[in-house]
Amino acid sequence: MVAQRVRTRFAPSPTGYLHVGGLRTALYNYLFAKKMDGDFIIRIEDTDQSRKVEDAQKNLIKTLEWAGIVADESPEHGGDYGPYVQSERLDIYDKYCRQLLNDQHAYYCFATHEELEENRQLQIKQGLQPKYNRKWLPEEMGGTMPAGIIKQKLDKGLPYVIRMKVPDYVSVWFEDIVRGPVEFDSATIDDQVLMKSDGFPTYHFASVIDDHFMEFTHIIRGEEWLSSMPKHLLLYEFFGWEPPKVAHLPLLLNPDRSKLSKRQGDVAVEDYIRKGYSADAIVNFVAMLGWNEGEGSEQEVYSMEQLIQKFSLERVGKAGAVFNIEKLNWLEKQYIKNRPAEKLVAIIKPILKAELEQKKSLMPLEIITSDAYLEKVIELMRERVGFEHEFVTFSSYFYFEPETWDEEAIKKRWSVETNNLLKGFAVLLDSLDDFSAENIEILLKEFVAPKGLKAAALIHPLRIVASGVSFGPSLYHLLEVLGKETVLRRIQVGIEKINYVD
Ligand code: GLU
């Protein structure tokens, strides 16, 4: 037998942003498909038209592509199994729903919302699990509703839904790749609505029909869908179709082990992008939410290629996965530390250019926007930034004059003497031909020693006038990168503008 080509899918509803849980589902589907040399497909599940959000589909696909998850078939890129949007497949659902009606696996239900709600409340009061009471199950299907009344209602054109008839006294069993064997008793399964009164299918019906006709081999999705499995499997059985293999991914949890929620942090991937997290770090982080390579592996940083190579559904855990933002921040730093300078230059240049359109720099633009200059900034700041954009935002003194100077530090250690030291040292700096870190260091030491001062007495004020803040990279290297002209100007401005109490 020729092995079937693996096909997996991510099937989001276009109701807004991409949730981090959605990204994980998409990623695992992608990794598994690619590992197996198969195809990854995006299908849009828009059967709930009231929840549809304009542009959500485009944004979902764009965000996935940002993360490096590019579908082989999708609404945007097409494919042989389309349409890939459920609202464009209504005739297919209609056809197969008719088949279920004919085969007596489904029936019309005219119950009103009020009636259903009343029934629900009653069952809750009786301590029962709420379930449809089968009032509209036809006599010939074992119910009590005469065919004549159903026909009357249909002839009048009254609104109805179509429900599946869950067989009595059966148990539905399946093997979940992550969870192992799972079993449900049919007594706990509701007569699920398949077609709504607006003519749209429900999620359950549409996804089974599509999963079959789009020939998916594996369904990988969040644990919240596990309880839907028996309904889906019964539908496969009604049609005589072979169900795909399934894997339900563990829940994502807040650090306090409650279900991951907006209240305890961002859940939209777009929020993380806005904050400046890189695709590599996010993908790496999300991959580890429920999967690990196994004992003996200390590796924590994985590229997409490595993930594809090493991923397996067998190594996805059952236990909830804690969303630990510190881990993400740590990963982000690892990527910044190890990313080649020229790649970082390409990332930060547009950010700097946008900043330069808003703010004037007194430094020569052709220098501060050059690759060579930016590479020097990167080498000095790599270990100090948490995000790529911080090579500009957190390091603005490499491009812009300080407008404020650390007040606390000034209060503590600024005096007339400080200004005099700076003035004296500026004269010496001016005389340096080779404005290198090494030369500046030698000069500074030679300058303070005869005065009986420690180097720190000049290092701190120099750092403050040069950068405005009292922390940062090696001062000598900072001054070298800024260049003589900028350093002398900033010393001058600092002396004039820094307010201190002597
Ligand atoms: N549309 C469902 C969702 O929004 C898809 C569930 C599934 O993968 O079957 O998550």
C-alpha cells in the first residue's frame, strides 16, 4: 500500500486576532506536515456569520506568514481542494445534510429558543446534564413526532434546524495520539444541530465534511475540541467514511495554572509583534508549549528547520503548558545575542530611518545610518537590549543628543569641580588624532592620576554628558563610536545645561 501523503490543517474562525494558542495549533500542524513531507492547509471557518470580523482572515494569514508558517493551500493562495472558506461551500453541506435526512441520521427540529431554554433550565433544576429533549424526533426514527406535523411545518416554511440523531446505547471510542484511548457513552452526547436556521452549517458538521473532502490525514487541535470528537466520529460513521487520526493539544495555562487569559497578559500574537518580539523567538517559545525533544536534550533554542526535523506528536504532553513570559524574554535575548550583525542592521535601519523622520539628529546622517556605524552600535548593545528595536529606542544616544541627564546621579555627584574636570579633559580629547577607545582610556588615566582622583570621578560624568544616563556599554568604546566631534559637543552642552546644587 502506498502511504497517503500527510495533510494537516489550521482552521481558524475569522473572529479577530490570532491567539497564541491558535499560533501553537497552526505551528504544530505545520511542523508535523513538513516533517512528514506533507502539506499544510489553511481553511477559514466562517459559519458563524454574526461573529465574522472584517479583515480577520487576511490578518490571520499575514500573522502566520510573519511567523514563517506559509500554507501550501489557503484561501489566499488557492489549491486543488477549494474553496477554502466555508461560506463558499454551502451547497456541499446542503447535499450531505440531505443524505443524512434521507438515511434517518438527521431530523428537522422546530423548537424555539424559548422552548429550548425552558427545557434546559428544567433539566438543570433536576440535576441533569442539559440535552435536547428530542421533542421533534420523528415517530419513524423512534421519537414521538408524527410525520404529518413535521410536513405541515415544512410546508408553512417555518424556520427549523437540522439535528443529528445520536444512536442510543453505543459507546464511541477512539485513540488520540496525545491522550491515548478516549471513550464516550452516547447517553452523554447531544443531538447536535448540523444545520442552523440561517442555512449555514454548524462548526461540527462543516468541519467533518471538509476534513473528509479535503483529505486531511491528521487533525491536530486544542484540547477544548476533544469533547466534540464523538459527534464527529458518529458523522464519519453515518457517511461510511474513514476518520483522520487526531491529536488534541494540552491547554495553555497562566503561571498560576488557571486557563491562559487576557487578564493575566497578552494573548494576541499581534500584541507580541507590536512589542517587538521576533518571529524566531515566538515560534521557538510557542513550539515548547506542550512539546519537548525528550530526555537527554538540553537544547532550548531551535530554529524552524530544527523544529521541523525534531518535532513529533508522540512527544506532545498531556499536561497543561504554562505560558511563562520570562522564558520568551530569555529566548528573545538569545536570538539577539546570536543574530549576525548584518541581519540586525537590516532590521534596525528602517526603524532608525523612521525615527529620523520624526526627530532631528546633530550627527552626520550618512555616518549614523551606515552599516559600519550600526554594526558598532550592535556590538556594544547586543547584551543590553531585550528587543531588536531597542538598538534604536533604548540606545537613542547613538543617534540623538541627550535632552535630559540622570537627575539622581547629578544630585549625588555633580559639582563645579566636575565641570572643571570635564572642561580640562575636553581639551585633551580634542588633541587626540586617533580617537580610539584605547587612546581615550590611556588619556583619561593620565589625566586623573596626578590629581589624586580615581578614574570613576571622570568616567561617570563623561558617561552622563555623552549619553544622558548612568548605565550602558564600556564608556571608552561608547566615546569612540560617537566620535570626537559629538563627544566634544555633548561635553560642552552638558557643562552649560546640567543643573546641579554645589
Ligand atoms: N474553527 C475552530 C476554531 O476556531 C477549529 C477547530 C478545529 O480545528 O477543528 O478553533
